Amino acid sequence: MERVNRKLLDKSKTDPLTGLLNKAAILAAAERLLTDRPEKAHSILMFDIDDFKDINDTHGHITGDKCIRMLAAVIRNNFRGVDMAGRYGGDEFIAILPDTNARQAVAIAERFRKTIDETSLPHFTISTGVSSYPEDGQNVRALIEEADRNLYRSKKKGKNAVSRSSVY
């Protein structure tokens, strides 16, 4: 009975399409991190698939779902075991990088962006926004808002980019 309950609890925290954490679970994980280790630097990446609506409209929703599943697989294979990733909604994802400062987070995001650009099949690209604790915000909401602003900065740059407000 205990094992079944644990499985149900795990399932309630998981996005069914990707197998990653769902929005509620990834936000709760970020809250726990900031509460448990407020003395450390942590970073958040928010990214989405560029021109995802066009992918769905041109190639169909099955292809769109395939892109989302492929992105999730690349996430699982390219982030550290201590990192946490989840589907924030639609084609938008969040990765939480514990003990990672802004410069490190930008480098990780760039490597990940490049991996997606070089390996995705069907081909797609991602845009990413980076925020870091404590300099970009003192709570999860502020960090998500900053990462989201930076994601849109990447879109305005022409997509397939990584942005952070004040990394250098």
C-alpha cells in the first residue's frame, strides 16, 4: 500500500507528456531550494521552443508533441543529477540549477541551446532566459519573472539565444 501511495504521489508531480516535473512540482522544488540553502547562489533557466505554434500549424500537433518529448529527453541527458527540470506550460520549461552562479548558468544554457540546435529531430531551436539568486530576486516568483523577461529578450534578439540582464 505504501509503495502504491508513493507511486501515486510521484505521478501527481509528473508531467504526463515529458516525464519531467509538472509546474506545481518544479515551483515547489525551487521554493524548497531557496528555503533550505539561502546562503548559496542558485540559477533558473526558462526556455521554450522557437516558433512552436508554426511547428504545430505546419506539421501538426503530433510533431509538436514529438518536439516537446525530444526536448525533455535532451534535458534528462544534459543536466546534472542535482539539477531539476519541469514543464512550466505548453512548450515552456524551467530548469533549476542549485549552487550555480549567473556566469555558470549562462554557460550551461548556451551549451544546452547549442545541443538542441545541433541534435533535434525534427529540427527546432530554443530561446532561454536566465535569472540568478540572490541578485535577480529574493524569491521564486521574482526569479521566474526575471527569467521570463530574459526569455523574451532572447526572442527579440532573433531567437535561438540565451539572455541574462546583468551577467557581465
